[in-house]
Amino acid sequence: MKTWKVIVTDYIEDDLNWEAEKFAAMGNVEFAAYQLKNSPKEEVIAKCKDADVIVVNMVKFDEEVIAALDKCLLIIRHGVGYDNVDVAACTRHGIRFAYEPDYCATEVAEQAVALIFACTRQLFKSRAILEESSANQIWDFSTLLPMHRMYGQTLGILGCGRIGGRVYRMMSAMGMRIIVCDPYIDERQKGALGIQDDDLVSFDELLAQSDVITIHTPLNDETRYIFDTDAFRKMKDTAYLVNTARGGVINTEDLIWALDEKQIQGAGIDVYEKEPPAADLKLFAQDRATLSAHLGWCSVEAGWTIRYKIFDDAVACIKGEKPVNTVNKEIDHILEGNYRVVG
């Protein structure tokens, strides 16, 4: 019986004892887990070179790393985004690449909605006002920005897939006009959400019309730095921008400029170009920025859901089956069954 080797390059869980026990019970799987996030590329290659299945969280898998994987059949990204993995290189080297796009869709949508409320109701600023007023024993709201009811305002959703669609449903009860910019939305999704053709707008229309914009796109060549100085100039100066997607969708320096110059009223940010962000990030000093610690994924339920899904995908590969969510679907044309074509 073939012995399979499953490697985890890095993880955020306290431990992976559950996975170790599950694979050990199979009898033909060697399982190992490392913390290689900040390790040199040579160490990543040495640990992963002979693995059949690799689970990666934040370690960068570029062409050099992927080309060195002699036996790998499947790489699984622990999460939704996968900009740290060169998917095209996976395909070139006959490796299937999968991810887990729906384990925390509800949590990310909830985080986006929480940031929308935190921004528009200025919840973080209200704490400072409370403490100052308490110390002085007189209410002083002079530092409060103009606050508007959300009812009747326009919410713009950039990307209306798994997460954006949930935000659409959650916010539909708020009495807001909701517009959507998503060139890839299909008739099924439109029908399920009740989106009318008039609610679908171009990116420029989204910028111009929205009082709040919430971002729900992947990070790729099409979306990288889509929010730059040009985009901010097209937004209302009373508008808020919320990002729970990927940090690189926004040019951080341009966002700081937009906040400093009052080009927009504020931003709610859960994701950053570099994670964790540097301690001297200028965004920390910007009182118009409502910041959270990339917690959109976080819940006890989501934490276990992704572990179950990753285990099931690894077992599927061992059984010669496909994972649930393959990214490089074209790999089917160069694989025979689920076995890597060598040479």
C-alpha cells in the first residue's frame, strides 16, 4: 500500500492534533505540520519536496517552490484568497490547486456589515467623546463628523458573489438603495437576490453614487489598486469605503491621502497590503479610519469548518478523487484521473 505524505506549511490553529489523529487512523498517511511562514525558501522546499498533498496558509508558493515539488498532486490553500500561490505554475507542473471559498462567507459578510455600522455611526469615535465628556462632566460632540441615517442612502457592493451576496441580503432590511458592480454576476445570482438590471452599475457609477462602498472581490491583475487617487476623487466626500476582501485592492498611500484631504469621510479596513501591517503604518494615526485585525474569517464554527473541508479534500486526493473547489480547472486536461503526469 502506498504511503501518502501530507504536509501543512503553516497554520493559525493552536495545534493540529485533530488532523494528526484523523490521518493516523487511515494507516497509510504520514502527516507533518510546520510553521514556515517566515522561513527561507530553501527550508520550505526541503520540507515540502516529497509531499503528495500540501496545505498552505500564508507561505509564498512561487514558480521556484512549485517547480521543486517532485511528487505533489494537490496544493490546498487554507482560506479564500490565494494570491500567495502561483496558480499558473501549479498548472504548468501538473499540480491541482484547490481552496476553501465558502467556509467563512457568513463571517466576512458580518464583519463587513459591522464595519459599515461602525463607520456610519462613528462607534470608535464615540468612545473617545464619551471619555472626554465624562472627564469634563459636560457632553461635547464638537469632534463628531456629520452623521446621516443609513435609511434612504445608497450602498454600493463591489463584487456580489458568495460574500457580497450575503451582505446584500443582510443590508436589504436597512431601507437603503443597493447598487452592485460585478461584471461576472449571472442570472441565477441576480434572481436569487432580486437584483434588478437598474441596480447593476459600472465601477465609475458605483463610485459616484454610493454613500458606502463595500469591497468583495478577489485580488488579481484586474482588481489590484482599483481604489487609487483617481477612484477616490470620483467618490462623494461624505462616503465611506469598507474593505474585508484583500488589502491590495486599495492603494494604502492613496487611501491615507484621501482621508487626510477629506476626499472621503472615512474607511473601515479589515485587511492590509502587508499582514500584519507595520507598526508605523500611517493609517494608524488617521482618526477617520476604523481598523480591525483581519477578523472577517473568525468564528469558532468557521475555524472547524475549514479544518473539516481541508481534511476531506486531502482524503479525496488520496482516493483518486477531486477536491470540492479546484481553481485551475484546466488541470483536468493534463491529468489522467487524479494522477500527476510526469515527463
